[in-house]
Amino acid sequence: MQWRTCVAIHAQKYLAFLRLSEEVVEMEHELNELRKHISAQGIVVQDLMSGVCRELDEWTGAIGDIQEAEQNLHNCEPEDPLSNKEEDHKRVFLENVDVLLAEHKVEETLEALDAEERSHPELKVSGDTSSSEPSSYKSAFLKRKAMLESKLVEITEQPVVGVLELKKAVSGLIKLGKGALAHQLLLKSYGCRLQKSIEAFLPLCPSYPETYSATLSNLVFSSISLTTKQSNLMFGDNPVYTNRVIQWAEWEIESFVRLVKENAPPSETVNALRAASTCVQASLSHCFVLESQGLKFSKLLLVLLRPYIEEVLELNFRRARRVVLDFTGTDDSLPLSPRFASPLSIFATSSDSFLIDCGMRFIFIVKDIVDQLTPLVILHFGVNTLTRISHIFDKYVDALIKALPGPSEDDHLTELKEAIPFRAETDAEQLALLGTAFTVAEDLLPMAVSRIWTALNESKEAGSGLVENLMSLPTNTIEPKDWRRQLQHSLDKLRDHFCRQYVVSFIYSRDGKTRLAAQIYLNSKEEDLFGDSDPLPSLPFQALFGKLQQLATVAGDVLLGREKIQKILLARLTETVVMWLSEEQEFWGVLEDDSAPLQPPGLQQLILDMHFTVEIAHFAGYPSRHIHQIASAIIARAIRTFSARGIDPQSALPEDEWFVETAKTAINKLLQVTSGSDTSDIDEEHIMMNDEEHIMMNDEDISDSDESPSSLSTVDTFESFVSAEMGELESPVYLTDPES
């Protein structure tokens, strides 16, 4: 069996060998036929060449100048090899360039064209228009050069071109002498890259309402920085190209600001303020970095962003004003730290929780706004912010004024659409209201805005660095004392309203009659004044002393630890009384009437009342120069009025020392009255006395009042009157000498 198999295999191999031999024979036959064909073609070519030479000889013989033809033939024969070689070089070069272009080998193509130009200077484009038409080879060369330029432009415009490829293409265009086009394409390419990055990020903006502006800023200014570096690296510091980079960057910054506005949260929200602040901080920081590259965009950026920042600030402060004046809102979840809440909590009672809520709401909204501001925003918009805060505080004070008794001068306030839910009726409630306002202005607001003052002070002390190199600060600066003066103006408005309504309720009775009337000084008689060994001031001024004593006692409890507020308030109350007296035309009209029965005791009583008022202030620890001046003016006017009626002050009045000592003695005597004697309100029939009644200080002259009960306290009780001591009475104050 194996033998048969071997025989079969050998038979197959033999047959294959026979077939291969036959194919070799056939191939040899075909080769012989091909040789014959080539030989025949050679004969044809030889015959053709012989025919051409023969015809050429015949042509030269026909013109009859064989010698010249031979000479021409002699001259042409040496040039033919060189000319053919040059033509072959040109043809081969153009073919090679075409192949390189077809294979997109731009670098090799550029090198080949550059080498050919160096070898043949006539191929370079010349501005000489007088030259003849370019040769066919130069035209072909320039055509290939234009094709390479198109290839390079196409590379730069590819959507996903790499940085390395872009740089090679731009460099190639520069070598081709297309620098302006190359720079334009460089800016266009980086602009497209930036646009794609922005388009990819924009859908994410709502997810990052506070920081999206910083991300956009990083994208834009990083692209500007990178483009500037590449431009300087590839084109040098050519001013033409630098200006183009600046123009391109300015356009991108304008587009950036527009995108920030379009994708911002609602302008009245805290998120919008935070986003705007972050935008300014990040963008101006990038501008500082670009300063080192010779690019200054900070002023442009601020010009573009300022309207947007001011709009966000304005709308946030409008919202803050609505929150502060929204007396129906609840304040259960105000996250105020104890250092802000504790100072107000001392005024918290069951009746005035509204005051505490209102004060905490005001501080919370202000602090919330200030906390959103970044350092660079504070440098440029801090003054604006402080001014707006002072305006809101003024509106807050207007709301508190509405809670005080008496008509308000600010009834035009449109924000207070609803009635104030709280009315401060009692002295304690009114003092708590004043204490809350003063605490907010003097303690809490400075803490809330401390970040602003710290940043502004550091910018002044720096003198160099970020602020100096980055931008110049705005000219509208503000000093802390000026800002506090704005707050103080609002506090003065609140305090003056309280004092006016308090004094008016003291001076006028319920039926509108004046308790402090001129008839007191018309009906005075000498025995009334000197019937007692120690003369006393008139009843209204005795009542004033009791009112101030009572108020000081309440203030000692309500305004505990705030002696400054107590002194200012009591001084202003005393000052308001003498101011009213100096300006009350009805009072002076009665005295200056020619029919008025003026007598020296009346003048003496009026002068004693003025000395008594000044001594009250001096004794209580709040001597006011203004009180002294007004009282001196009242005395001077009274002396002129009585002198005009023939009363000689020199002979009718005792020495100044007598008035000072008498006023001090009166204070001591009033302090010794038992605590059971009430002096808070003088009975109208005792104050509005007729000619027969006497001005005496006794228990019957001082009556109870249902509305505001008070009493003349003992010396121990009166120590609450801003902790005054009896020793202060030893320094006399003479009203007739304004300089004393």
C-alpha cells in the first residue's frame, strides 16, 4: 500500500515538471518575439533620424548658406547637452513638487521651493513692473508656491488642528512671505479654540451660579495670554502685530463681559453679587499678570463691568431696603453670630421684640451683602457700597421714627406702605428704640463693614504692588469719620424727633395750651421771688428737672452701660427746651407788647430759670456749650425787652454770682424733696397762674399725672442721672459772659 502511494506522488511531480518545462519554452519564444519587435522599432527610429537629417541638409542647401548653417550647427552642438540638462532639472523639480503636494508633505515642499529660489533668484516675486513677462517655468513655480500656501491655510483652518501643526503651518506661511496672513490665521485659530471651550462650558453655568464668571474669566484671559506669547515668539515685538493682538483681545474681553451678563443669576440676588464680585477679582488679577506682557486691559475691563456691577449693587440694596422695611416678615432663621446678636438682646422685652427683629434683620442683610465683596471689588466699589449702606440705615431710622409718638416729618416715605406694627408709647420703650438704633450705628455696623475699611486702608498703606501696577483707584474716596458722620446725621434725626415730641408733650397740655407761657414772668412779684429765703425757678422748669430726673432713672435701666447715649439724649432734651423758648414768637410777642406789665421780678425770674437750666446740664454731667449760648441769647433778649420799658438791669438785678448760687441751691433743695412728691406733670391750673397766684415749690404745686407719672427722687435715686455727683456744683457758670 505504501509503495502505491509513493508511485502516485512521483507521478504527480513528474507531470508538474513537464508543465513547467512547457511554460519555459513558451516564455523563451515570447522573448524572442519581443527582441524582434524592439529591433524593428530601432530600425524605424534610425530611418526616421536619417530622414530628418537628410531633410535638414536639403533645407540648408536650399537657402545657399552652407557655411553659416555649419557655423550655427557648430554653435548649437555645445549648448544642446546643457540646455537639455536644465530643462530636465526643471521638469523633474516640478514633478517632485507635485508629488510632495499630493502627499501633503508641506515641510519638504517648502524646503524644495526655498532651495530652488536660492538657486534661481529670478524666481522670487519682484515688484519691478518694467520687467518682461515671466517665463513659463517661473509661472509654474509660482503656481506651485500658491498651491503650498493654500495647503498651509487649509491646515490652520482645520477644526482640530494641533498646536504643533498650527505653529508649523504659520511658520511656513511666514517663510513664504505671508506674515500678515499668518498672524491673522493664528488669531483666528486661537479664537476658535476659545469659542469652543466657552460653548462647552456655557451649559454648566446654571450649576455654578457663584463661580461661573471666574471660569469664563480663566478661559478668556488664559487664551489671551497664550496667544500673546505665541505671537511674540513667532512674530517678535513688531508693533503692527502687537496692535492686532490687542485689538483681538479687546474684542474677546467685550464678548466675555457680554457672556457674564447673559448667564448671570437674577441681578437682585446674592448669587449675582457674588458672581459679579468673583468676576472682577479674577479678571483684574489676570490683567495684572498680562501687564508683564505689555498688555493693559484693566481700564477697559472696569469700563465694561462697572455698569453691570453697579446694577447688581443697586438691585441688591433695593432688595435689602425691602427686607429691612418688611415688618410683616418673620426672622426665625437669621444666622447672626452672637457678637452681632448679643448687643441687641439687652433691649429685648416682651413689648419691643419688634425692635430687636428689625435691628437684626438690618444687620443681617448688610453683612450678607458685604460678605460677597472681594478685595478688588471693595477697592473700586467699596465707597459706593458704604454710601448705599448709610442710605439704608437712614431708611431704617425713618421706620423707627414712625414707631415714636407724634407726627413724623418723613410721611412721604413710600416704602412704609403698611402701618408700623409697634408703637413706642412708654419712656422705656422709646429709650429702647433709641438704644437699638445707636447700637446698630455705633457697634454693629462698624463690625459688619470692617472688611471694607480694612481693604481700603491696606490699599492706602501699600503704595505699590497690585493696586499701583494694576490700576488707579477711583477718586471718590471716603474717610471713616465722614461715613460715621452720615450715620450720625440719621441718628440725630431720630434723636431730635424724640426730643421734639418729648418736649412738646411737656410744654403743651392736652388741650393745646402752653404751660411755659409768658404770663409766668408778667405776674411775678418781688415778694413771690424773695418770700422764701431760697428762691426757686418757675414751676415749668421745676417740672423739667423732674422729667429729666425720671427719664434718667429709666435710661439707667434701659440703657445700662451706655452712659454716652444717656448724656447726649438728656443734653439734647434740655437744649430743645431752651431752643423752643428762644424761637417761640408767641412767648416773645407777649413780653414785647407795649401793654404788657413788665416788672423787674419777672426779668429776674426769667434769668434765674435760664441759669437753672444750665446748672441742670452742668450738674447732670452733660454741660453743653450750645445750651449755654442759647440761654445767654435769651437773657440778652429779655434784658433788651425789659430795658425798652424803662427797667434798668443794673439796678434791678443782683450779681451773676447770685443767680449761679441760687440755681445750685434750688437743685439741692429739689433733690431733698421726698420721693412721694410727683413732678412729672404739673397741673395746668398751677402752671397757668393768674396774677394773684404765687410761684412756690410745695407739695400742692406738684400734682400727679395719669399719663407719665414721675417723682422728684432723693439724692441716692438721682445718682442714676448719668452718675452725677454733688461736687460738680462747685464750678459756677456765668451766662452773661459767653466765654466763661
